[in-house]
Amino acid sequence: MNRPSPSPQATTTGAEPSVLRLENLGIHFGKSEVVKGLSLEVKRGECLAIVGESGSGKSVSLLASLGLLPGHAHVTGTREFTAADGTTTDLAALTPRQWQRVRGGRIGFVFQEPMTSLNPLTRVGEQIAESLRLHQGLRGNAARHRVLELLQQVQLPRPAELIDAWPHQLSGGQRQRVMIAMAMANEPPLLIADEPTTALDVTVQQEILALLDGLRRNQGMAWYSSVTTSIWCVAMPIAWS
């Protein structure tokens, strides 16, 4: 992936601060350069999408933003996250323990395939509650009540019943809603989604995208995502890879 050409759509003006800033991001696996000179900013309340064909470096760019690349990956450039209080964090300098506080707490992430991301041996409600326990200390009835609220927010049908379901008992669209609920559990100012509609049919794709955009508008979070195709039902700034 080379640096995208400047686009009027991809530039946000005004005093709204950047939640995420990447400057001259480069990613190497051994001698192979997979991302070169990627620079972008995601403002609070904004949605930015990276669009490109498979293998163009979209997913590794998102994973690099969260420090989730394997150890043999070499990442260069600036990666900064700015919280609501204006505190800026150099993501490249975080220790593994510090990353644990950032991921899920300050930055939510929705993986490409929910079936492989959810633990098949744990009920979906318990998986969402684990994030609440780790980042907010919620347990017992308080955590279950919050999980039900989240499942209602992501429009999961029959939340009081499906909170105790196993991942394999849910459809692909329902599992993705659970992943979104988990990512939004701690109300992060930034949500990163790696092709969140992969393997879903067109109707469900539109529902998931409308859901994400509605959460963005209602909660004022920033949304940074990748997509292979151009089947998007919400308007957003786009960087082409």
C-alpha cells in the first residue's frame, strides 16, 4: 500500500482534534515492504475508510494502529492517539501492559471474522462482560444489566435470550453485532473495524454499516475502517490504497 493521493473528501477542516494520527506509516515483513508512507488523521465523530483490493495492506495498517502485528513485523512512522481530555499517547512507545488498557478501553476493535474472534467455549454475554470487568470493574448483576443494554443498542433480536447463547448458535450478522457490542462496551472514542461486513450478505452488510454509523453519530466516536469493495451505504471520507 502506497500513500493515498490527497482527496478533498479525506481532509477535515476546523478545530476538531484528531483521535488517531498516522504519519508516514511503513510496515515491513523481512525484506518485503507491504505499506509505504501511509499518512491519515481521523477526527472525533468522523468516519474514515481505507478502500483497496485484497492484499493491498489495509488490514495490516489497521492492526499496526493497535500494535497487533506479529513480532517479526517492522513498523515505522508516527502513530498517535488523542483521548477526549486532549492527552496524546505515542502508540509506538506502549508496553504490552499499557496496550491492555488501551485496547478495548480507549480503542475498540471489530475483527474481520467474528466466528474466529469469539471464544466458542464461552457464552456471548460472558465475553462482553469480561471487557466490562477488565476496564470498569463491573461484575455480577451490574455487568449483566450493562451487557443487555449493549445488546439492545446493537439491535440484537431477543437480547434477554441470546445473552446466554453460544457463538455457534448465532447467525453471522448476529455474531458481528456481538463483536460491535464488545468493542463499544467501554464507550471508546475510537472504533477500528477491519472489513466488518466480510462474508455477510448484502442486506446484512447494509444493516451492520447503518448500525455502526448510527452509533458513531449518537456517541460522537470516530470510526476507522477498511473495506475491499465499494458496497457502503453511508457517506464517509475515503482513502484509496
